Amino acid sequence: MISESLGHTSIRTTQIYLKGFELADRTRVNRLNYAYIFSEKTSG
């Protein structure tokens, strides 16, 4: 899902890109994504 949203055709490109972010930042964004996905599933 991340690769697609970033327009990457290779998962390796996404992995390299995400390595540039601190773990705390990746965790925060993942939590926001999960919250959004969960709210979409429950709202309709």
C-alpha cells in the first residue's frame, strides 16, 4: 500500500526511502494510517 501510494514499482525502493526516517516517525505515521483505515471501515 505504501509503495503504491508513493508511486514506487519496487518494494525495495520503498524500503530504501523509509530507512531515511526515524523509527518513531514511522511508528507515528503507521498509527495514523491504521486509525484512518479503521475509521473508514466502521463508517461505511
